[in-house]
Amino acid sequence: MLSLAELRRSIRLLERLVVGRRVQRVVQPDDDTLVLELYGFDEQAGEGGKSWLVLSTQRALGRVGTLESAPTAPPWPPDFAAFLKARLNRAKLAGLRLVNDDRICGVLIEGKEGAVELLLCLMGPRSNLYAVDAEGKVRAALKDAGVAVGEAWSNPPRPENASEGADRWADVPDEGYLQAVAAHYAAEADKLALEELRQRLEMALRKELDFASRRTDKIEKRARGSQGRTRKETPRRAAEAGDEHRFGRRHTRGRARLRNRRGSQNRPRPAAHAGREP
């Protein structure tokens, strides 16, 4: 997050680059960031071109600065971005200022629907971005914290003996200052994205391992139950097999006796008193 010294210098350098440009697009890529796509004359290129002004409330990335390219927009704009898009059509960025000599950046935008000032408050975990109308009332907020929508805006009290803080790019000349700040926070954003991806992968792997462990326990429990039933049934099956064997042998012998008996009954018997004369 920018210190007061860094914010003061960033506003001074941004003012001559963005004031007077037309707000062409509003993008809210995440819950902590708003990006304004601006169009105007580029003195270095000698022609009209696009530029991107980023307003971030993320604790590690809080700043006002530039981006090298447009961020990816979500399929549907969140409420804060939708509110601004409805009011900033063909609007012009009219001013940039440091508010109350504190870490608050004001971005004044004038359009057909009237003027709206975006107030970026860099207050650590309480950082937020507000849309304030010409009457000084908060009409929308990036986060549900701080000043409530509909209330009048009032500058928070500045702590006594508050320090300007260090300028980490004090040795960088003005010509490269905004680029140096942008490169630093782009690298920090990549680190945060990688850490978030690592945590998500760890969580997914932990869930898969828990599922596999429960599945393995269930299979082992089922296998132990099957082995127990097999050991109990083996003696009974052996006895049944022995009975079948004994009864089968008896049945076979009985049938053989019955055949022999029938065969002896069907054989012709010799005539009685054969060879005697009457």
C-alpha cells in the first residue's frame, strides 16, 4: 500500500496524464479493485490512445496508478461498477487531488448525469472506495464498510503526528516513477495470485486425500467382514459336502441293488420237472 509520500507524488504525476481524458470503460476485476479505461491525446505518441487508471483498496496492493493493459472484466459487472457505468457514459476525468492531506485520493469525473468524485481511502484493513455526488453524499461503495450509502461524506480525523512515510522509489526520476510503481505492484499481484492458487490446490488435494482415505477404510472394513463370514461357513459347508458324498454313495448302491433285483425277476425261469415223462 502506498505511503502518504508515495501517494502525494503519484497524484502529482498522474494529474498531467489523466486529467481531461474521457472515461471510456469501467472495469471491476475483483472485490478490491476498480479500473478506469481512459481515452485521450498521448503527447509521447503524438496521437490519441488508451490508458488505464487503477484504484486498489487491497491491503497489500492499495494504490492509485497506471496499468500496462486492460484487466479482464467479469461476465457481469458488480454493483459498484454497474452504478458507475450507468452514470459515467461519455464522462470526462476532470480532476485528481489529495484530500485532507491524508492518504485519500479524489478522482473527479463529470458527465451528463452530473459530477461524481471517487474517494480512494488507503486506511489499511479499512481501505475503501466511495462514489460521492455533488451534494457530498455517498452514493455507492466498493465494500460494505466505513461510511454507509446515503450518509454525508466527512473526512476522517487525521492522526496527530502522522508521518508521511518513506518513498520507496525516491531515487527514481519522475519520468519513470509511475512505471516503477506499476512494475512493483504487478509483481506483488502475481505473488498473491500464485499463493492463492497454491492454497486452493492444497485444499482440493486435502479433500481428495480425505475422500480416498474414507473409501479405503470402507473397502478394508468390508473385506474383513467377508473373511470372517467365510471362516464361519467353511466347516458347515464341509459337513454338507460330506453328507452329500455319503448320501450320494448310499443312493448309488441302492439303485444298483434295485437294478439287479429287477434284472433277476425278468430272466426266464427254467421249466419245472424238465426232462420228466408224465
